[in-house]
Amino acid sequence: MTAKRSRFGEASAQAVADARLQRTLGHVMHHFNDARTTAIQEMTEETWEQLRERARAIKAHTLEHLDYYLELVDRAVRRNGGHVHFARDAQEANAIVLAIARRHEVKRVIKGKSMVSEEMGLNHVLEAAGIEAVETDLGEYIIQLAREKPFHIIAPAMHKTRHQVSELFQKWLKSAPTEDIRELCKTARETLREKFAAADMGITGANFVVAETGTVVLVTNEGNGRMTTAMPRVHVALAGMEKMVPALEDVAVFLRLLPRSATGQTITSYVTLVGGPRAPGEMDGPEEFHLVIVDNGRLEMLKDPEFREALYCIRCGACSNVCPVYQKVGGHAYGGVYSGPIGAVVTPMLDGLRQAGELPFASSLCGACRDVCPVKIDIPRMLLRLRERSVEGDSSTERSASRMDRLLFRRWSAVMRTRKALERYSRVARMLQRPWARKGTIRRLPLPWVSRWVRQRDLPAVAKRSFRERWEEELSRQESPGP
Amino acid sequence: MRRRRSRGGQPKVEPKLKASLFVTCLIDQLYPSVGEAMVKVLRRLGVEVSFLADQTCCGQPAFNAGFWHEAAPVARHFLELFQGDQPVVVPSGSCAAMVKSFYPQLFKDDPEALAMTESLRERTYEFSEFLVKVLNVTDVGASFAGRVTYHDACHLLRELGVSEEPRQLIRGVHGVELVEMSGAEACCGFGGLFSVKYPHISTAILDEKLSAIDGAAADVVVANDMGCLMHMAGAMGRRGMRARPMHLAELLAQEGGGVTW
């Protein structure tokens, strides 16, 4: 049986063996989960559940009628004096952003946190075109300096110790060595201030886009959402098509769920609602506003009734925080833009099962993610479905289970179908296991899969007399004593 | 068994509640004494227990691995065997969940199997569910002296919503001190195929669970799922831990005595 590891197998093994990472993960996950629990206890359990139901219903409705709401947002943004673009994929989205940048002779871009821009690889595209792009979310800024991918959906640099951050700042910002967090923040703030002031264009994501009013909603703790959208002369907002919500009052429902689920805050320090360029008489705001609505595989998910609910995701990261697998391996092992439980569903859907087909199997299916999801996404159900697709294949993927697995399960199915076959195999197993069974325990067994178990765990031997034999021989004949 | 006096003065014996056992493949082949314990407890409570000898497996191992095509005939066999109207009692949260939560998904495109599933789901019970919700019993007359901690198996907790009943039953055992470990609801890392596909992650998760058991200074860790218990037991033995794993049925079959190891 080959010991060669898959990409995820290798990456996760490294993560588990990294003692410092394990300490950091343990500490941060514990903090996030405690903070979330405390924040949710601000309301009754009944109210929390009602909010979740309501939020899920809003998402379901909006996606059901997405074409209508996309049309609505298009009209609203244009009414506000802005521009709307639809991008079929990452390439198209990049081309749109570049075209806007070139038209305005943009040399310097500042960016708010945007996962869809990570899907696009936008920063690399801008840099290749000679445009400086600087992340203004502190976590994103840190990983930009480190040239790494995000480690967590909302806390991209959570794996970095203050020591590592200090080293990054010393190297790239020529700052003095310090492990004082306040000092480190001050350094980042001073550096970014200059970038804010000098930027020609601000690019943000969108936590929500209100169809009725053409409003982009941003939640931040640093205020970088506000600065990025107010200071530069052009603002480009990137939004996956699933970010639409019908009306402003719908945002209120999500704002009660998102900060609590994500960081355990009642509300984030800043909630920014913007849309459209500076209107006559207004003091702040860009001269031009562009909303780029991105598909990049979302339409396919929308069309698939089994997987549509993955689009309900509001990017809180709570699923990652409670996931026993994520808690041990962290975000980089997943190898995609989105990590954790939702990442294990979305990455195979966006990148294809051939590339990411392993992720749905890297789960114990415990269901803790579903318990905490603010929009009640049934992630385990979709993981199971993806496993089935991986094995059976579908219109776009060939079957990917190993030949040995397929043989094993076919055999298992044939045996388990009838009692006679099961009993026969049981007798054979009892005989064959004798060299390895000591006092009912097996410590070594060179069989596929089993050998991986016994490396770290004992296995029970097949019982000398099965339950069905005991029943046949004695139990069935015994009288019930009665109460 | 209650006796009612009829008008004629002769005691009238009420028919016993019947239950059909699905012992699960793990218990049948690897842990038969757990099945015996369950029979003992149910009989002590006056249940007439039957065991359909043709039973094999609920099909979950293949289903979880994505081999739905291979799982279906095994699940079909289960469905056909357990037709009728008797309650089916299952000493496993994950097997009971397979029938109640996952058969509808597996048989989505098979109306005949779906219909059989509907009738079966309502009368399929996990063991502790059956004792507390159907028999209305939390004290089964067991006694055991020791500190017992309870592990919430994932399917039992999150698919079936069962978490109070096992605790009530444990508290009902004379002499037992129920102690909660931190993260009782956290996964043990088994997850079926996951435990051998990603053994390093599986055992890292298991380590946390075992530390929590140690932290509770428990003599016994009880769970309602042999998958979880097999996983925990596998490492507990090698670590030389003080605590011993036990299925709930085994604890409820205890009659005095206590920690002897």
C-alpha cells in the first residue's frame, strides 16, 4: 500500500507536525469560539434561531430570483451615477479592472479585503501592469508582505505570531524591531496612511450589495473600508453575484449575525455603506464608481439544486473555527482561496473535482459547522454529495476513486448483502487473524487501510463468537426476567 | 409486565412491548458483549426482544465513502428485512442516523425504497432514545461505582438531536458520578474512512478528546457509538490511560461492583 501522500495529505501532515502552528491555532480558535458564544448569548436562543431562519430565507429568495435583483442593482447604481459591469470569469473581471485603471491613468491602488479578488489573482495582474496595489486590511497587508495566501476566511494572517509580523515589518518597512502589538499597528497605520493619501484608485469587495438602492456594504474594524472608498478618485467594488440582498432592511438581519459569528463582536467598528460617485454638494467620495459583479463558477452552483445553498455563505468563518479538522491543519492546507468546511465545498465546485476532489474527504462529517453557520448551510450534506460525485463522476468529471477502493467496496457490498456471505467471511477472518490477534487485540496488520489504523491505534480482533452466534446458541432461548 | 385483575378475579397479563434488534455490524463481529448487554437491559425492563438473523449492515461505510451505488443494495436488504411495525432498536447513533437522515438521500430516486424508509424511520430508535422516550425509563436498576464521563457522538448529537437521554440514564445508575469533560460535544476524530484516509489528523483530534477525558479524571468514558469507542479504545490502551471505554449498554447492564482495573 503506497505511502505517497496527496497534496492535502502532505500539507496537513506538515501542519499537524508544526508545534508552533498548533499552539497558535489552539489559542486563536479557542478565542474566536469563546467570543462567538459570548456574543450570541446577548440574545435568547430563540431570537438567534429566528435570525438564522430569516437570513437563510432572504438568501434563498434572492438567489431564486437573482436575475431580477441583478437587473435592479444595475438600474440603481446607474441611477446613482455609477457604472455596473458583469464578469463571466476571473479573466474577464481582471480585464475590466485593468481597463478602468488604464482609462484613469492609475499608478497606485489601495485595496479593501476582497476574497473574490483573490479568486481573480488581481494583485498579481495589477503588478504585472506596473500598478502598485496595497492591501489595507491589516491581516491582508501582512500576508501581502509575506507573499502568502489567506490562512482563514476572515483572519488571513491569524497564523502569524507577533514575532513573525515584526520580522516582516523590519524587512519591508524598515521599522524598528518590536513585539509590542500597539507599536506594530502604529507602524502599519503610518505606512498605510501614506498609501491612502497617494492612491488613485480604491478597490474593495462587498459584504453585501443592496439591489434596491445600489449600496455596497462593508464591515471593517480598521476603517479601511471607509478610507478606501472615500479618498481615491475612483472606487471599484468587486462582488460575487451571490452578494445581492433585496433591500436595506435585509442588511440589518445580516449585521446582527455576521459580526457575532465572525469575531464575537456585537457590531464591527465600522459599517460603511457606499454607492455611486460623489454627488453634487457632497464633500467626500470618488469621482467615479464601478460595481463589478463576478460569476466565476457561481452560476453553475446556482443552477445545481444540491449545491445552491453554498452560495448563501456570508463569509463569517465560524465554520472554520469549530471544525476539528481546520483546528488542526489551518487554512493553507486546503490550497484554495476559501478554507475550512465551506472551502471544502466551494473549492471543488469552483476549481473542479479533478483539482480539489480530495477536500470533501478530509472531514469527519461531525456537523459542527452546520450548527454554527448563520445561514444554516448544510455543509455535511454537500460534502457527502461531492464524495459521491467524485466516485461516480458527472458530466464534467471522470470518476476519481482509486481502483483498489472501488474493488474493496464492491466486494464489501457483495458480502454485506447476505448473511451467508457475511458469516463466511467472518469465519475466514477469524482464522486469518490468528497470527496477529493477542488477547482480542491486533497491533499490526499489513492490509490496505488497516495498516494506517494500527500505526497509532489498536484494533479489536474479530470476536471468537459473534453476537449472532451467541443469540443462536443461548440468548434466544433465555427467558425475559420481567420487571 | 403488569397484571390487571379482570372481573373474574384472574390476573390478566398485558402483552409485552416488542422490539427488534439491529445490533450493527461492528457489535456483531467485534463487540458482541455490547449486544448481549443491550439484550439483558431490555429484557430486565420487560421488553420482548427479537433478532432477525438475516441482518447484516446499514450500508453507512460505503455511503460515507461516496460509493452510493455499492451502499444501496446493502441498505435495501436492511429495509426489506425490517419491514413491519415493530420498533427497531439500534445501539449506535450513526447507524440509526443512517436510516433516519441518510436513507432519504441515498434513495432519493427510488420511490419504492423511499416509501419503505418512511415507514421505518418513525419506529427506528437509538438505544438511549428507546429507553427514555419509548419506555419512559431513566433508572434501569443498574449499579456501578465510579466517575463516568460521556462523549457525545456526532451523528447521535447532531443528526438525531440526542444528548440529554444518555446523561439521564447514566445519572440513573446507582453509585455513578457523572462528570462532564470539556468539549464533550467535540468530535473524537473517527469519521469512518476519515480515520484511515487522514490518520495524522484523526489522531491529532483524538489526542484532544483523550486529554479531555484525563482532565475529567474519569474512570469510564461512555458513548453510544462503537465507531467512536473503537477509536478511543485503540489509543487509550497504548497510552495506558486510567479511564476505560464503555458502551452505554454495558454500563446499564452493570449490577454492583465498580472500578476494578
